[in-house]
Amino acid sequence: MALVEARDYSFRYLRGKEPALKNITLDIQAGTVVGLVGKAGAGKTTFLKALMGILPHIEPGYAEGDLVVAGMPIRDHDPSEMSRLVSIVLETPEVQIFSLTVKDDIAFGPANLGFPREEIWARVNYAIQEADLHGFEDRNPNNLSGGEQQSLAVAGALAMRPQLLAMDEPVSMLDPLGKERVMGIMERVSKSGATTIVSESGADIEAIAEKVDRVVALHEGRILFDGGPDSLADPRMEEIGVGRPQVSEVFDRLRQGGVRVASIPTTLSAAEEGVRRLLGDRKIQTVSIPPEYRDGRGQRTFGDVIVEVTDLRHVFTPNIHALRGVSFQIRSGEIVGVIGQNGSGKTTMARHLVGLLKPTGKTSKVTVLGGDVSRLKMRDIIRKINYVFQNADDQIFANTIREEVAFAPEMMEVPKDEADALVKEALETFHLDGHEDDYTLSLPEDLKTYLSIASIYPLKPQILIIDEPTTGLDTHGERTMMDSLCRLRDAGHTLVIITHNMKTVAQYCDRAIVMSQGQILMDGAVREIYSQPQRLLEADLRPPQVTRLCQDLRDLGFPDDVLTVDEMARLLLHNLQPGR
Amino acid sequence: MARWLEYESRNTFLHKRLHALSKMALMLSILIVSGFWWDPRYLIGLALPLVVLVYVSKIPLTWFRVVLLAMVTAWYPVTLAAMGQTDPGIYKVLDPQWATTPILVYDFPIAGTLGVTPGGLLWMAAVEIRTMLMASYMFVFIYTTSMAQVTDTLLALKVPNPVVFVIAIVYRLIPDLSRVVENILSAQRLRGWKLAHWNPIKMVRRAVPLMNPLMRRVAIMVEQMTLATQVRGFGAGRPTPTQEIHLKGIDYIVIGIGVVLLLFALVGMFAWKLGQI
């Protein structure tokens, strides 16, 4: 008997117009790792919540058909009963961490299930071992990195000894090593016999590809296809907005370019093997590098220095050194990516740039467009440089989109005619025209992010700092967002993007600043930064999959600094295309 | 770094050597006694052990800014209430006539003519000191006692599950709320927002950009937290306390001090009008 049996299962939320899940029929056998892929709103989270009994017991709605987990129909069992069989790990780790020490938090679940004390601590030890949290037992979860926090969330779930572990985009907020850490735990758990379902909307499709042995693609609440791990290379992944692993895209380009490719790989190792085979068949021992394979980023020129940070230091009470002498410059017209693990000081640094924090170092200085930020009034700062928070819910308050965008001009007492024109321009720039009167409460994630940027835009700051602009977006949403930001750059703005997404930095940024433990570890052109994987590792970072593929093929003459799928495809086609 | 009203694991006497039950007993006694007493001199006496506890626990002094802010904010209504303490019957120790004779009279727009009396001034001082004491002792308790220690102790004391659950949620929610408020304030300041305005009606209107996202975020947080607890088995049965109550000698001494203080205050209040005005 399958562990999960769904038969024509549909679910519509109480206030939903359309069912979020439509006629889902599938069986999931014990011990498998299933990747549940689909863009934002496809029904992934709804399905995972249904498995736990959250639907319809906590979040009410109308269910049809059958959904049975380990022989228990979920309609008859609420989450507290299902928690003996199923554990769920949510996207944001801090939501599910409950206690103030690591070991207490792991013990929370088994204690709730009423196990004897000895059993509780045995389970805690088991989970600490599985999640590789030795030495963290007495630490405050708030002081852990994002990867460690998510490992703790997984450990809390494992301590319940579930038959089914459901993970809802568990690595989307994590730095690359954090992602690897969590995916490693998932692999160990599946080897121990538990079934794992992990959802993904695109940004981390490469991480998923390495671990799953089955893929179920959801689109608009329905199963679009259900197959083996190779189906992540299915062209329909592009059509539904999820995208494919970078290596799959490269091989697809080769096929389109007339190169005979036996199969499209989805993992790094398979891609490396595939490239070696293709080159070996043509007896190529060293690839030739065409001069035009790189994109034109290296040739772009920038204007004057408009941000200058000197010896920036910040110590939080009691004695936490968040910034330890950070110095850098930003030139007009640049897109700068700021990367680093959680807690490395990225956000603290950004808060200094807009005057929300004052440096604690005596020689620290932040100058923006010639003005010393510590001496400027907030009203003057925000017209020069502004900052868009990661969580749009921290900002949005008005009923409608138009009111929200009109708020900043109103506060700055801009004359009405001028304010109306600014609001109109902001709505158009961020694709919100046509949505002006939509209620802000029920906006999807991408529109919320656009709205939070659009509501700053009427202030016309020359420099915009945007914290995680693509988090929560699927691949299609991410591309649209970044294209919009590039248009802002073309219109004369300078952008600083704080992100965990290495692909975004590779694709769109001119320069990267790598932060680690409150210091700048590296600062330079993205190409130069990504060509030093060992130094990146010091900040828990790894280059994107396509860059790593080239670095793994260094012995064949591949350059270390390939950044995008386009570049890799051009390079390979130059060497492999028929007739060469 | 601990956020405001958040436990921090540190190696202090209060964190590591005193059981949550003894801290609860001591704090509860002090809070009850501070409610009995109206003489500011006695209440200041209760502040002396507080200074020691604050020093020993290494609690961030920035936490106390909120207490000062609350005392300053409450000054006006407390003063008005103090002016109302003109019933001679409430003064047990002071000469009622002296205590209720105004030393300053002022004509207020709506409240009418009110006078400042010596008794009223002492009453006001007592309320302010008590507010400071209650908040500060609570801070010391929260900073030095983890949620697991509190819930384990309450479960061992057979406190009903729903009560323990509510306490656990509050314990978890308040530090997060302080972070959310800070983020919302920053996000709105970056759009030119400021709360202060000479016109009180406009000031209330200007609170909307703070209150709306805050209420929305609180609703989301409570929903997420409820979900997070239920998926981790809360409500599946009677939870097991993860630690047994093991009291050491020092715990018995501290609980004893609390009980003696409470009895002394009770008996003293009825027998010798101790701490009264």
C-alpha cells in the first residue's frame, strides 16, 4: 500500500473563487524523495498542508475526493493527530522555531506528544545527530545562521519520527552552503526510510535536482506531469514558469544548435560527464575560447563615485560587532549585488547607508552624493538613497495600490498635480497600472514586491537598495522583476541588491560585494568574484551551477569565470557545432 | 543579541543556578507586596534588591528605556488621578486633614478645579515607583528564564494546558513584535512619515501607517505560530515536562525569603499599618 494515496482530491479555500487543487490523483510509495514543482500559486503549499490535515481542520474550505496518509483519511484527523505520522517544514525557519535554546526547541514536539522524558531526550539526540547540530544544543536559535536555523526546523520535525516529511521550499531563504546542508539532511532522512516531499518554485531547482527521485509538476492546481528526476529537464518546466536547472538549459541550447545530445542532464555530475563525452567524441582535449562568448558587462562604464563608505563599524549592545570596518565605493549606474550568509552584516550595512543606524566607530563615515549621512535629515536622505525592505508586509498599510504609492508624495507635501504624475509614473514603471484600485490585502507576492518598490519610487532616489527582490518569486517572476530593475538602471538609477540568489547576481549585477562576519571578504566584478570558489566558500557561498560546471572542466581548458547559460552555450557551440 | 523582552542564555547566577520556580516565587512575592504598600520609602526599599538582580543578571540597560518612557507618558493621567485622592479615609498613617489640604489649586478645562495635596503627591510617587518595580522585576525574570523552563515548571505545577500555551505564545510573540515594530517604523520613515504633528487629529491619522501593518503582521504571526505549534503536536495530549523540578539549597532559601517577605508585609500591613500612608 502507498504511503500517500490521493484520489480525485480537490480543495477550494473558504473564500477562494477557484479550487487551489483540482482532481489530484497520485500514489507516493514509502522511502521516496518527491520534488513537487510549480510556480507560486500552483497549489504546492496547499497540497503539503492537506497532507498534514491543516486543510480543512485549521484552514477551512471545501474538499472533494480522498486523501489518505498511512491509512488515515485526513478529513477525519486534525494536525495534532497527523503530527505522529507527518512533519512539515515551512519556508521561513523562524516561524516554526519556538523555544529559546536549540535542544528545547527540538524537544518541543516529542514533549507535546506526551512521550516519557527518556524517549524525548533520545529523540532530541537522534535529531541533533541527523541534522548535524552537535555543539549547538544550548545556543539561542536567533543567533544561528539561516542554514542552521532551517536545520533546526528540520531537526524539530525529525524528532517527531515522521513517516512523511513535507518540506515547503525549505532552502529558498538560505545561502548556498545552507541549502546544501538542508538538502544533505533530507538525503540522510530518506536513506533512513522516511518519505520526503519537497516543494520548489524555481530559484533552487538545481539543489532539488541533485536529490529527488521523482518529480510531480503542478500547474494551476492540477498535476501537469509526473515522472523521474530527468523530467526536471522537460521543456514544460519553462512554460509553467518554474524553469530548468542551468545545465539542462545549456544542453537544450546545444540540441537546438544542431549538436546531437543523447539526453538532457539535470545534475552537475551528469552534465560534466555529458560535456566530457561530447568533447571526447570529437577528440577535443582543450577547448578553444571564442572572444565573443562573454556578455558585454565588462565593457560597461560607470559614472562618478556617489556612495563612499569608510571604516564603517557598528557594535550592538552588549558587545556584538555587526560591522568591523567596512569600506567601499559605489559608482553611478552600477548594479551592485551584496551577498553573504545570514548574519554577515548585509542588512546592517544597508541601514547605515540610509541613516537608519548611526555608526559606532569614531572614524566611520558614510557619504552619499557628497553628503555625510550622519549629518543629513531623513527627509533629505530618502530623496538621495532609499531602501526597500525584504518583507513588503512591514510597509504596506493603505487599502489600495494607488493610495499606497501616493503615500510618500503626500508625506513630502508634494503639490497634488505633481504627486499624481509621480504616482502614475511609478504605477507604469512597475507594471501596476490596471491594478491601481486592487486591495493591498490580497495581493500575490510578486505584486507586493513591485508595490513596495513603487511606493518609494515617487521620491526619485538616485540610489535604490533592494533587500531580496526575488524571494518568493518563481523563475518567471524573478526574470520580470530583474528586467524591471535593469530598466531602472537604464533610466539613470544606481541599484544595490541584497540577495541569496547567486544566479541573479551572475545574470544581472556588474559588481559583487561579499560580506562575512561583518567584513567585506571580496569586492569586485562578478566575473572576478565567481572565479574564486575557494574564497567564496569562506562566506558559505558557491557560484551558480553553470559556473561550477566550467570550473569542474578546467582541465579541458574551460575558463573559471563563465557566468550564465548563454555564455556556456556559446562556448560549447563554438567547439561542438557540426562543421567545426 | 537578545531583543527586548527576550530570554538570553548567559552564564549568570540567575540564569544558571536559580530554578524558574524560585524566581517565580520571589518575583510574585515582591509584586504582591509592592501592591500592598503605598509608602514610597518602603517601595524604594524593594528597589534595592532589584538593583542587585539587574546587575547580577547582566540585563541590557536599554530595556529600561521603555520603563522610563511609560513613567513619563503616564505622568499626566497619574497626576490627574493623584489630584483626586482627597478622601480622608484612604490615609491610614498620615494626618487626613494635612494629607488632603491642597497646596496648589488649578482650574482644569473639563475636570474642573483640582488641587495638589501632600497625600496625592505621595500616592502619585507610589504609583510611579510601583510601575517601575513591576516592569523591572518582570524584565529580570524574562531575561533570565527560558520559555522551556517556564512551561516545564507550570506543567509540573499542573497548570492547565491552554494556560501554558497562552503563556508560551506570549513569551515567543513579544520579542518578535518589537522587531516588527522597529521594521515598520523604519520602512515608513523611509517614505517621509513621522508621527509627531501639532494637530492631535492629524497625529492619530498618522498612526495608521504604523498600526495597519502592525495589526496585519500580528494576525499573520499569531496564525503562523498557532499552525507551527499544532503541526508539532501541541494539543495531541498532555505534554511531558522535559525537565523534572530539582530544587537546590539556594532555591529553598530564595523561596523562603519570598514567603517571609509576603507574610511580613501582610501581617505588618494589618497589625502596624506598615507601608501605608
